[in-house]
Amino acid sequence: MELLNFNKANCKHCYKCLRVCPVKAIKFKNDQASIVEERCIACGHCFIACPQNARKVASDLNSIKSAIEDGKKVIASVAPSYIGAFPMERGEQLVTALKKLGFVYVEETAIGADIVSSLYEEELSKGTRKNIITTACPSVNLLIEKYFPSLTNYMLPIVSPMLAHGKMMKETYGLDSFVVFIGPCIAKKVEANEVQHDDIVDAVLTFEELEMWLKDENINLSKEKFTPFDDRSTERGRGYPIDGGVLKSFVKDKDNIKYDIINVDGVEECIDFLETLSSENIEGVCVEMNACRGGCVNGPGMPKNDLSRYRREKNVKQYIKSRDRSFTYEKIKVPRNIDFDKVFMDKSFYRPEITEEDILTVLRSIDKYNEADELNCSACGYATCREKARAVLEGMAETSMCLPYMKGRAERLSNHIFENSPNAIFVIDGNLNIVEFNPVCEKVFNVKAKDVIGSPISIVIDDNIFEKVKETREDIILQKVFYKKQGIVLIQNIIHIENEDAMLVIMTDITSAEKDREELDRIKKNTLDAAQDVIEKQMRVAQEIAGLLGETTAETKVVLTKLKELVLKDGDIK
């Protein structure tokens, strides 16, 4: 099932998605962007950046509605970042709204986070691992499995809070219950569909999708009553959406553990850390990594409302403090009858072996023959020209994506046409001053371009027609004009360039053709005059010997008269 991609109709190949993609998992073919699933870590950066809103995310909304209509026991697991997603007085208003939509039970995913934190704490206390990487962020998990598979042995083999809570709800409400996770994370859609636990969470809904559903049902959260959640969580489970919240949930005494505690947020920062971890002999690190800067509270599935990042984080922090203090994490008991283990595996993909000569061949094809030609402008979406060349060789990019190359190519083509056209071509600006003047213009008007560039067109030819085009903004097409001063006849086209406030003028010199036509007309007229003399002579003879030659004369007159009419019609001679 294709979960994430782009809408072909909306994509305008601006490459903005590729520029923000930290792993360059976006392929361009025929100017169309598409996500390559085996490379994608589902961070959602491209969807946030896309100015054309070309994103296409598989939605489970219809399956959720169908489950409700079929009378299934539909249960919501709501990520704790919900309090930063919607403008409302208290989180209990969301519970009321969800039950109006048809959810039978509504619980916080933080319940699952409490369990995960307890399991993390157990692993930490063992102290047997060289390094520890928490595994609550599915996007970071994919990043390690696909791009740093050698580090999977550092990943804590424990399910995420979503999966832990899903397992618990299936245990509590029955295997026939329909569990829906609601949160800010697009990667959860991928995680829920993984084979090893695809029967735990039946559907995933982002907060953005939920917001649209609430609007469709005319439900205003701020006006809803307070309904308590059907189960409660502790402070540490609620802290997961905030940067560093996972570590705080299970690391109680930093001074008495063998690990250095580190939290990293942002995919680029995570990649940098993982590269260091894989290339250097580092030992004794316990790290929390989040793909989203600031944590889940800034996930790509958050609603596009007026709540700022600061306000979202503040709301979540206040929500953490508002916990029921009588219910603490010490009271959390891990249900040992449920398997919370997860297997992380090598999901790396095939990449062809590429030689230096291969890269140079691609670079030469886009006019990059030395280091100075490699601008590394990143307009194509890749950091360097060589990185882009590698992508071309891997079938992920096209040479036409190089904007400096395409610009230079277009300019060369334009200049070739301008310089070598058999037509006189010039450009004048809004003030009717000459901007461009090609070699044929020099020949036709007998002036040098360097002498007239920047000067009014009126010093070359009459400017009345250009004043008219400037005023009316209407093009002149195939107009035949005789310029008496130069003694030339031209077919002129004057095209008004709206956005540039300029005019493109293309003229074809037909002076020689006109002279040839005049000569032909002269010959035709002389021929007709001679024919007329023949007719007149024949008529005089006819009058003298009418009886003898009358019929022949009449036939001759008819034939010659038809000839005259035909020639006159063909040659427009008057």
C-alpha cells in the first residue's frame, strides 16, 4: 500500500521537497516528484515544505467511519501532544468530541509511554549495553534501519508507546476492538503497517485529519463539555512529545549511571550523530533522538492553525504539570502477559557502485568540466553537483534539474537564434529605447548595434507604430510596411511583452521580392499592351475584309481578351 507520495497534477517541479528531504528519498522523472518508499524515513519534511500542497497521504478516515457504522468497538489512543494541537480550554473537551464522532472509549497514548519508560528503565539498570538508543520515534527507527543498520544492536528492542498502548487496549477491550491512534506523526502510518505488528493498531489518524473531520461534523472543540479519559496516565508518559521528554521519563539519577545522557532532535542532527557513532569508537552513550525539532509537538501531522511552536510546547508542559498527583509512575505495573518486544532489522537498500569517471561523465554532460564549473548552488535540491551526479546515476534525478545548465542552454539557444536568424530582430523597452539589435538589423538599417543600443528607436525608423503598440498593448502581426527613408519594404511583427514592459520586433526584408514582383508586373503589362495592339490591328483588317475573316477575327478577339483578363486578375495590374 502506498502511504506517502505526491499528487502529479499539483507538482510544479520546484525541487523544494528535495531540498528539505534529509535522505534524498524523492525521485524526479519527467519533471514529476515521487517518493521512493525503500529510501523514505517518513519524516514528513517534504509535505510541510511543498508550496503546491501536492502531498498525497493515505487516509484511514473512511475505514474508521465504516467501523463506526458497522457497530464495531472503536477505541481512540490519543497522543499526549493533542493538548498542543487544538485551541481548547482543557483536553477533556477532545474526549467529548471524539465520543460524538462515534468512539466508544478514548484513552491517552501516554499510558503506553508509561509502560515503555518502565521497560527502558529496566534496560538502563542492567548496564550491559555498549550504547543505548531509545526507539519511540518511528522516523528515527527507519533512519537507523535503512541508513545505519550496523547500529541496530544499540536500539532498545521495545515497541513504541503507540504499539504498547495498542496491545494493552486489545487485551482490555478484546481482539475484535478497532484501535485508532490519533497523533501528530505521519511515520506512525508506516509503523502501524509493519508486518510484525500490523494487527495491533487498525488505523492511524493525524491531528490534521481529525481537525478536518471535526469541521465536517460542525463540532467546535472550544464549546464542548469536559469528559474524562477512560484511563489515565502519569507525568512521565505525558512528557514524551517534548524534546528530551523520553529521557526524563526513565533517567532518574544521571550521576549514578554509567551512560552519558544525550538528546538529539532534527533529522540532520540525528544523521550527524549517527555518523559519528558509526565511525568512531564511542561507548557509554544513552541517546534520545527525535526527527522533529522540539519533539512530537512539532510533528508534520499537526493542524495548520494559529498555535505557534512556543504555545504548543507551553500547553503540553502545563498539561504535564496538571497530572493527578495521586497517580504516580511508581504505581505503574508492566503487564507481563503482553509481549512488548520489537525486532529492528537491516532495511538497507541496493545502491549501485559508482566510479569517479561515472560522476565526471555526468558532470560533463551538464557543462561542468572543472571544479570552478561546479557551483554547488543546491537549486536542484542536492547539496553539491557531485551528489546530484550520483543521484542521476542511481536513477533518482535528471540532468535537466540543473538550473544553471538549463539557463545557459536556453541562453545559448536564444543567442543562436538571435544572432543567426535571417530576420531582423530587435527589442525595445517601455521608453522605446533599443535594448537588443541583431546583425541582420545592422545590415537592413545600415547602422551598427553598438551605435544604437540604448538610443530611441526613432533614430533608426519611424516610431509611430511602436507608440501605438505601447498605448494599446496589442500585437501587430504580418504588417507590410514601406520605409521610404531606407527604401525598404518589410513584413513586421511587433509583440508586446507584458511582464517586461518591452516589445520584441521581428522584421522580414521583402524589398527584393517586391522589386521582382514590380518587374514581373512590367513585363506582364508590356505583353498585354502588345496583345491589345494585335486586337486593334485585327479589328481594322476585319473591317476591310469583314466577309472573309469575320469569324476568325471574332475568335481571336475572344481569346486575347480572355488572356488579358486572366493576366490582369493574376497580376493585379491597373
